[in-house]
Amino acid sequence: MSIRIQCIIFVTSFILCLASCNNADKTINEYPQLNGHVLTIANGPGENISFNQFSSTIPSFFPSGLFSNKLPTFLLAKNLNKGDQSEIVELGLLNFEINDSLHTVLIATPANESNKIVLSKNYNDFSLQHPNVKHLIESWLKTNCQENSCKNVKWQNDFKARLEIQELLSKK
């Protein structure tokens, strides 16, 4: 084979290789966030929370409410009080057992940047950038359970939170 043909084959192969490469900017396993979901604040920061079988004895450091009037939600926010509404960005779920019944709490942040206390947009960022906030929420939860009745406390990611929200909304 002549050098000219070898060069043509090499250049063609090189161009085909470049064209077949994946773009490095694409994120793998990125699930779109749900938009437009609004939470009405039922308890402001510094108030005791009371949802179904869970009733706090120590005031919370975050606003809270019932998403879709069913799912207890802790909103990691500032400048929001009882009666306010906020569009939310789901960060994850916190699951725990009380007396052998499973309870789920949605952990979210406001979509409005000026109300955020954590700048995370998903569970991985939240876990890596704010492990102290996760620990604080768990400690607050365990402290409010009577005689250590909260057990098997587990976190689930934002994808699981979206599935929970979609399931709730589909039952309406």
C-alpha cells in the first residue's frame, strides 16, 4: 500500500473515532427534577411539628408542611413562616420506623435561591456538601421519638423522592 492510501485510511479512521466519542459534558443517570410543586408551610422554624403519629417535643430548625396533604416535608429554608408557600426541589427521603410502622419524610429545598440554606440541587451534592445537616436532621428526629422508638433511619436519594411524589400525585 502506498503512503498516500495509508494516510487516507489513518485520517478517516481518526475522524470516525472522534465522531463516535461521547460528549464529556453529558451526565449519566441524571433524572430531571420535578417542577412546579408547591409546599404550604404548616410549621415555621422554632415550632413543634405534629404529623400523624409523629409529634415533636423539641422545636424544629426548619419549616415543614404536608406535601399534597399527605407526605411530611422538611424544607431546608430561611425566611419562610407558617402559611407561606414555596416551590420545592426534592433532595431525598428520610425513612424510619416507629413501633414497627414505616414513616417517610421528604427533605426538600426551596426553588427560590434567596430562601435556600443549602445550595444542593440533588441528593449526592447534599450528602457530600452538607453531611452535618443530614446528621442534624437525623439527631433531631431521634431526639423527638419517645424512648428511642425511632429505628432503622435510612436516607434515599432524590430519584426515590421523585418517584414518591409522582406516586402521590397519581393517586389524586
